Amino acid sequence: MKDKLRQSRNFFCYCGLSRDEYHLVRKDAYVSNFNVWKYMHLLIVVAYSVMAVFSACNQLTGCAMIELAVILYSAFMSFLFFRVLKPESLSAQLLIYLTMIIMMISTMIIRLYQPGEESVAFVVMLVLFPMFMIDKPYYMAILLTSAVAIYLSVEHGKVPATVFANDEMNAILYGCMGILINVFYNSIRFHEFILQEQERGHIAELQEANTETVKLNAALKKMSASTIDLLGDVVEGRDITTAVFPDT
């Protein structure tokens, strides 16, 4: 029973690895997240620019202002990710979570300007974000669960009942899907990192063995040269009076 509980804990907390294995390759996960979100922020700028133009054309001034704020934020984040932050830094990972939170909050606020339509953007984020964040699965579970709860509490009473019922069902369903996607995706990615780490260790061992072989060969060549020189000195120093010649 204890083994089952430990396996479940490791699967949910350490992506199916042991704690030591997780910390061994955590840096690889941070670097992967950094590289993905460096370009995701640029994509957000483009997507929200299109949305802002659409909102402005439909005289949704409030939506356009919120979307403009997200554009400015994402542009600033792009600058930080390209120029300032280090790939393996914890601050970069925290800013990625901040981006996801801001995206969800902005979607919730924009939703209130369009009460008669079903929320699509928020539901998409519930499934999209878990596929682009490699970290302890329970972090994403907390984020998605909190986002769904806050979203439904904010929306309750402000949109038609039929629309709210559909949004409630979609948010809960896709929130659960997002959590499961993140759990299995992280497990796969972290096992890939472990294999890469083992491969790097194997390559390092081969390089070390090759270095030792080169040193050994050099030592043998030096020893052979010294032996030849010694034999040469013995031959050259041989006394002619002690030499034994065959009878003629």
C-alpha cells in the first residue's frame, strides 16, 4: 500500500520520477519552458493584436483596452526573455505562470463584455497551457482548478442561464482534461530528459575512457622510446675486450 501511495505521489508531484531524478533534470525542463514561452509571448502579441483590431471595429472599447494591455505586457515579456532572463532561472518560470494567470484574467474580463456568447478563449487556454508547461503536475492542477472556480464565480449571474450552464460544463470538463494532459505530458517529457541525461553520462564516460586511452598510449610510446634509448646506450658502451667472437 505504501509503495502504491509513493508511486502515486511521485507521478503527481515528480512526473513519475523519484525526487532525486526530478531534481537531476529539472534544469532541462526549465530551459525547455523558457525556449517555448520566449516565442509564445510573441504569438500572444500577434493574436491579441488581431483581437484588438476586431474589438475596435465592433466598438468594444473595453475589450480593446484590455487586449492592448495584454499586448504591452507580452511585448515586455518578450524583451525580458530575449535579452535579460536566463533559461534555467526560477524567475523565468514564475513569469511564465504570471503570463498564464494574466491571460486567464483578461479572458474573464473580456467575457463580461460579451455575455450572450459562449466562452471559447478561456476553454482553449485550459487545454493549451498544460501542453506548453513542463513542471510538477500539481502546480498546473492548482492553477487550472483555481481558474475554473474563479471564472464560474465571476460569470455566475452576469450571463444568461443557458450560456452559463454550457460554460460551466465546458470549463469543468476541459479543466479536468487539461490537468490529465499535463500529468501525462510531463511524465513523458521528464522521462525523455532522464534518457538524455543518461546519454550525456554515457558520452562523458566514453570521452573520459578515450582520454585515458590517449594518455596510456602516450605513456607507452614514451616508455618504448626510453627502452630503445637504454638499449642503444648499452650497445654503444659495450667493452670490446669482453666481447666473445665466434671461432674463425
